[in-house]
Amino acid sequence: MQLPVSAISLDFTRGRNLELLKQHGFPADKRLGVGIVDARNVWQIRPEPALSLVNQIQSITANLSLQPSASLQFVPYDAARETHLPEALRHVLSFAEQKLREVVFLARTVAGEDTKVDQNSIQSAWKAFEQFSPANPTVQDKLKNLKMNDFQRSLSYAVRLPQQQSLPPFPTTTIGSFPQTSEVRQLRVKYKRGELTLAEYQIAIDAQIGECIRLQEEIGLDVLVHGEFERTDMVEYFGQQLSGFGFTEQGWVQSYGSRCVRPPIIYGDVARTAPMTVREFQVAQSLTPKPVKGMLTAPVTILNWSFPRTDISRQDQAFQIALALRAEITDLEAAGATIIQVDEPALREGLPLKPERWHEYLSWAVDAFRLATAIAQPQTQIHTHMCYCEFGDIIKDIERLDADVISIENSRSNNQTLREVTEAGYSHQIGNGVYDIHSPVVPTTEQIVQQLEVGVANLPSQQIWVNPDCGLKTRRWEEVIPALKNMVAATQKLREAKHVL
């Protein structure tokens, strides 16, 4: 409060700022910028609680101004452009344009202007939305009736491991996606425009799957994937097949660098209405005697890479998504899947800024993954993948996921990530990302051998899987094929070395 500034802005949509303000007061010589409109969600304000909050702040200091809680870069530009969303949903959405209008509306109301017409309009919009998206009693009942056993595999890792598929030492695989060429993207565009029927589109996708399986067999990989050619995005693809999700056409936000994404909007109770990945898995598995991984995105990543609801907890939303994935795993097993990968790259991304709140988040986030995967039979091997991050301080939580195999984005860390995992005594199997897929450089066999030898120096051989450090979606085939061939050749050298014999 001694800073040489005339105004200090605080976020009153999160955290304890109101409590701290009441406890410590506010200096009379400074203006308080009241962050009252949440700049990190996409929902229209509810006037009564917002105005009540402003009244409480006014009792502490009258020298204030109203504003969004943060930069508006975190939300899309204008909800009015989303003409294809259901009207009842669109009218309770608030993007950057709408949030600025909300600031003005609240300021006018606080100043004593008659804004009853605006307040009535907002209330009517929320009532219409509640009728449009009522609670799903089936989903609600499932959440209420969850038991401890729903979060636990039927057998411990050590006991179920011998029941799982026998593979060569240092099994080779990929993370899931293969190159998304312009031809693949055009297929999706044509199908979306109605230029291809569903049957025509599926035939074309199946041809891509067939070629991908053929190439993987030719390269000599041990565990194959179908390539994910039907998926635009690892979150959007699942959200589009689950009830309770909405999708914008112009709702772009910056992801990183120059990359922008359109996060789904979770607006209602989430439920699976039909199998989401089984058909493509069956097509791929029918083409090879080798195991093909079922490929799913895990609940916390779907939640963290979407705009969530604010009327129920993030935990409840994660658990709803987990229940949908749980049903998908059951169907994949029935279709013959013995290995299912459930990717959770955004687990650490959701950590609260304050370390004292980490335990609460990690507790339910890990439970959500376990709820999704605990239904798997002991002989089904559950994999997960995590992108580059610091694992050391959450390694016990990662182990509590109880995945049979975790693949980590390790190649860019100079093996620091691998050391963090191994120094913590991680006991499950690890694919430590033997080359960097973010680079177009094709790694040599010798470079991959060196990386594998670091793994062997840090881990028992029976714990090691061999894979690239992330999906291959953004790479070109002329980079992918030689890189994977070198990866398999390096693995074969390791298998022939004396420590494997």
C-alpha cells in the first residue's frame, strides 16, 4: 500500500481479496480498481451477487472504479457472432464485448441509474437457459452414489502386471497421433460442409487408418495406434460427442505463441450418449495381429482445456467427464482393446498458484483419472501421457494415478524429467520420450541409443518403454517415417546388448 501509485486493482471474482480488504482496509489516498466482471470465464454476470459485492466494498472505500478482473485476452471477442449456438445458451454467454458492457451496466446501477430493464433482461436470459439445460438426474445420481471401489483397480499394479500382454523388452510405440496432412484436413472440411456423406467420410478415414497401420508394421513397432485422423483436436473431438458441451465458430483465444484454439464450453451435465472411439479402434485392430491402443483424452485435460461451468464445482465436472470415459473404456475392452491410453497432459497445468491449495486440486484431479480408468480389467494395460513439465514436486500424485505405463515429454529437459521421476522411486513403467517431435530434425539411431542408455542407467529395463516424446500430428511423413525407423533400430541394438540378455 506504500507504492507510489494512485490506484490499485484487485480481482474480486477469485481468492480472498474481499476478506483481506475487510481485515486491513484500504488507503484513502488511493483508488481501488474493483475487478468485478470475471475475465476468465465466458458467462454473463448475475446482477444481484455482483451488486452485493460492490456494496460491501463501498462500505470500506468509496474511492473505487469497476472493471474486468483481468485482461480480456483470456476470452473470445464477441458472443453475438456465435449465431449457430442455441439461442438460450448464446444469451448467457459473455465474451470480451459483453464483459465491457457488463462493467458499464454495473457502474450505471451503482451510480443510481434505473437499470431495471437490463436486470430483468439478464434474469430472463438465465431462466430461459435453465429451462434449456436442466440437470441430468441420471448423471447426478451416479455422482451421489460413487463408492471407494469406483476409484480403485480391482488388483494392485504388481499383481495385475503379469496378467497383461507379453511384449518384447523395451516395447516400442507412439503417443497416438500421426501427421494431419492437408488431405486429412480437407476430408473433415468436406464432411462438415456436407460434400461427403458419413459413409463416404468413414471410408476415407478408414483408408488413412489402413495406411497408418501398414506403415507401423513395416517400421516394426510393437504397439500400434490408429493415427487419430478423424480428430481435429484431442479435447474438441470428445466434447462434440458428449452432451453438455457447446462449440463456437469464432471463439478463438491464444494458446501459446501464435497458436490459437477454440475451447469448448461446458454448459450442462456431461454424459456419453454413444461410443466415441470404438469404431476406429475396431477398424485398426482388424488390420493387424499386433495390439492397437485405444486412445482417449483424460477428464482433467478435457476440463482444463474447456471453459467450465461456474454453477457447480470443477471436481463435479471432472467426475462427470470421468464417468463418460469409464463407459468408453468398458466398450473398448468389449471390442478387444487390451491397451488403452488415457492422456492427461494438462494435469499440472491446473495447479493453483498458491501451493497450499495444491493438495485439494491434486486430490480430486487424480481421483477423476482413477474414476475413469479403475473400471479396466486387470489384463487391460492403462497408459497415460504427460507433456513437458516439472514432475518432481507432484510425482507422488502421478504415481497415485495408478497408470500401468506413463509416457513423458523428456527429450528437451536434458533428462532432468526422467531423473525427477526415477529419484522419487517411481515403480510403474515409463516411456521417457527418446526424441523431440517439436523439431523437424530426424534423430539418428546413435542419438536415440544414447538416450535409451540414459534410461537404462536410471531405470530397471523391465520398466522402460520406447516412444517419441509427444504426438506426431504436427510433423510430416517424410520426418516421421525415418525417425521411427531409427527409433526401432536403436531399440533393437539395446535388446541385443549384454544387459538384456
